[in-house]
Amino acid sequence: MSDEKKLKILIIDDDESIRTMYAEVFKKEGFEVEEAVDGLEGLDKATKNIPDVIFTGIIMPRMDGFGLKEALAKNVTTSNVPVVMFSHMGRKEDEEKAKQMGVREFFVMGMITPNQIVEKVKSTLGDAGEYKIKFSSSELDGPKLAKDLHFDEKFQCKKCGGNLDLALKIFDLNKHEFSARFVCSKCNGNGNN
């Protein structure tokens, strides 16, 4: 994990032993960890110190995981925070409801190891809010942009020859603002390597 910026994860569950175990696993992987005992406390912490990802259980006192996801979605500052949910019971209807609500990943405890969960969460964060778009090198200001960026005029990666796509990451959803970068469709490089 990068030294520049630790990814923040908020772990929410009323079972202290589960929270503690996952807090330790994520800390070992370089995450900055915050914990909450239920959805209400989790919502409060998420709005005050916006995490990069939320890892939550379902059944909790005061506010369950589904109520939390719903409340996060209604808040402008937390609506784009990826939510990863876990269940002790593994009910299919819970998984379906979670997916319908936009939960990024759904895990059944005991069916996947804590280390596998960490890897899945990292993978989820790698793609969070990023969209890849095919870029036309010959239309509008494509040729000028290629020249200014010192790219191949056909927007091909210098390292492997793959096509460069435009990757957009949401900066401010309400203002429709994005940050942009070019990535190679083959090697994932930035095209200038």
C-alpha cells in the first residue's frame, strides 16, 4: 500500500471481536481504521471523517447495515463512499437487497478468509468511481492533445502498443467534475513509459 496516503476504512459491527479482528487485519495491510458499534454511530463517523470505504455488518442495534447504506446514499458527502457488507447468516435475500442498494461487495462470514476480504476491498477501491472511456484520437482536439501530451498520434502506449483509454474519476458528483488520466487498455500504464 502506498506511503503517500493511507486508505481509510470504517468498520461497523456490534460484535467487538469481529470488529477488532478486521481492524487488525486492515491495519496490517496499511489502512487507517476507524470503528463503530452500529449503523447510527457509523453514519455519524462517516459524515465527520469521510472514509474511502465502509465495511459493515447487517444486523445491529439502532440502525442496521441496510439503514446505514440508505442514509449514506441520501447524504451528498457520503453518497459515493463504497460500501462492502458482510453477513453471518448468508441469506440470499440479504445479498440481493445489498446489490440492489448498490453495495460493492457482499460476503458471508466463514465462506471467505479475512485476507481474501482485504484483497477484495483493495480491488474494489482500485475501481471506485473510475470510468474508462474509449478516446477518439482523430476527432475534435484529439490530435492537438496528443501533441501537447507528447503521445503517439493514435494514442497508443509507448510501452506495449495498446490503445490508451481515458479514465475519469469522480471529483464532485453534483458539479459533474472529474479528474482524468490516460491508461493503457493492455498494460494499465500511462502511455508514456
